[in-house]
Amino acid sequence: MSLIGVLRTGVSGMNAQSNRISTVAENIQNSGTTGYKRTSTEFSSLLLESADYGNYNSGAVETAIRRSVGEQGPIAFTNSKTDIAIQGNGFFVVQDTNKGSYLTRSGNFVVDGPTGNLVNAGGFTLMGYSLANGEPSPALNSVQDMVPINVSQIGTQARPSTIGSIAGNLPYDESVLPATPAPVPAGAAYSKKTSLVTFNNLGQSVTLDIYLAKTASDTWSVSVYDASAKPAYALPSPPLTTSSITFGASGKPPATTSITVTVPNGQPVKIDMSNVTQLAGAYALNGAANGSAPTSVTGAEFGTDGTVYAIYADGTRAAAYKVPLADVPSPDNLEPRAGNVYTMSPKSGDLLIGFAGLNGRGTIKAGALEQSNVDVSTELTAMIESQTVYTANSKVFMTGNELLETLMNLKR
């Protein structure tokens, strides 16, 4: 047996435990880091070739670092709508100031003052796809076409009306009007009149006057006028649209009953009238239409599928971006970088891009953060074990050194 080999084996054991202590220290100090994944040290023996008899050559121990990147950490809910967590598989795609792309589970995003981008505690910008031109068609293995999530860039918007509805009751016992020119002009004979406020492309309100005339026992004509352009009383004016509602024996129209009117300087508005009835009751109609006057963005919120909604001052919201989730075949083999982010490695496999809830990916929880998956009690136990084994290895080294000194003293 080589006494020098004994010393080297003892040093190898101390180095191995030193590596283990290093990972334990890193885990403990990051036990409160959002989205942090614990690191562990695994040991494997390195044996030197020795005969079955005679001198034995002691070997050493090697260490390998393993990261539990694929292990889910507990989810904790917060008071911030821009905090997001992944429940299940996947990573957020983020970008640094040099436009480099990385993966992370750290979803503690806030609005960056100078840029308006959503940036996490590590200084990385959340990336996604703009919905300005409709649903995105992402590349399956590339981050191209992704842009920083920046709701503040949307700015003030006017949302023109596109859909509306009228519901309620038209009285069955209403008298049938004598034959009148169709459509019913302003000032001509009509049975009932109501109005619906809509918005044009500039966000200006446009009031639509709706004249209803009972022309038969089960039929009402519907004529729509621009209230601001209505001529004086009794002077005919072309309506924006004219239609009719025919009620069945139950007092209900067909389920597809609707009228479409184009708002002046606006969009075609489809007004659903399938919930209007003709029953033996009082006249009572109510209606609504979407759209709004110009309003500014006050914040953002996330959907479980990754859709980012811009929240406007009037309480309405609009889909602005969609955040994808990236994945790799072997997450535990991703390479960590400063800032709690990861890059691909030959062992991790290539990048895979998709959306939350699809193809085995997790869902996105808004107002929540994934905590570190470190168990401090486990780490403290590992620390005690490493300290004990390190001490034992040092005793091996000291004993080998004493034997070597004894050997050297034989010369004297």
C-alpha cells in the first residue's frame, strides 16, 4: 500500500465533502429565492487497478453536481397582479439587456420605469407574442418573433362598437298600425321608440334611435337612425338599416334574429334581438353595446393560458400579448446562470416552445410565485453528515501522515 496514496485518498474525501458543503451553503442562502432549484452533490468511487493480493492501491471519490430543476416548488399567492407562477412543467422566456434569451421559473415581474417592460428581480425582461395582429403562430423551437411584454405601449385607445343586444318585451296588445311607407321615417307613425348608445372609430358616442312599428299581429318593423343626423319632425330620412321581427306562437322570435347597422364613422354592429318577446305584458326593452370612449391603460393581468390583458381606466380589458412556456427534454441538465436563469446544454436537449396547458405544459397562475424547492431541514442534516465525514477523512489523512513520518524516521 502506498502511504502517499492514502494521503491522496484522504484529500479526495475532504474535497468531496467540501463540494457537498458548498452546495448546501448555496441552497440555504437561496431558500427564499423565488423559483430557485436546489443543487445536490452526488458521489461516485474512482478505483485504481489493484491485484487481489499484495499491496492495495486506494482510490478516490468523485463528485457530480445535480440540479433539481424539474422539481416543483410550492406556490405562494401575493398581492401583485404581475407576479406569475408556473404550476407544472415549463419555463418563462426572458431576455437580458444584451438581447440574450434565457429560461427561468422566477416570475416576480414588475413594470420597469424607464422602459415600461415587465422585469423580474434578476433584471430579465419577460418575452411573449403581440396579439395586435391576431393569434400568434410561434416557431416550435425558436424565440424569434417574441417581443418584450410592455402593456404601457398600448397607450390610450378608442374601442369602436361591434356587437350589441336588445332584450325585453313588446306588448302583444299593441295596435297594428295602418300601412305606412317602409322604412318608418322619423315623425311617421310608429309604435315604440328606444335608443342605443354606440361608439365610432374615434371613440365618440353615437346614439342610435330605434323606431319599432307593429305592422301585423306577429310582426314588428325595426328602423335605425343616427340620432344626431335625424331631420326635423315629419321629414323622411334614409335610415341606417331596416329590418323586421316575426314572433312565433310562443311570442318568441327565431334564435338567430338580429340586425346589423354600421355606425357612422364606425364599424358594423350586430345587434342581437333574439331575446325580444311579444307577450301580453307591458312594454319594457333594455339594451347594451360594447365599445368605449378613449381610455388609458392602468395595469395588466394574466390569464391561465398566458394571455396578458391590458386593464383600462374604465374597468374594461383587452388581450394584448400571449406569454409562451418553453421546455426541454431534460430540464435537470440545463446550465444555470447568474440571476436564477438557465441556458440549454448538449445534455438538456433542444428548446421547445408552446403555450400553457398544451402538450404537457403547466398553467400560469397570476398573483402567485413559485417558492424555492429547498428544504432547509434536509440541508442542515446534509451539513452535519458532511462535517462528520470531512472530519473522518481528515483523520485518515493525519494517520497516513503519521505513518509516513514513522517510515521517514527509520532512516535515523
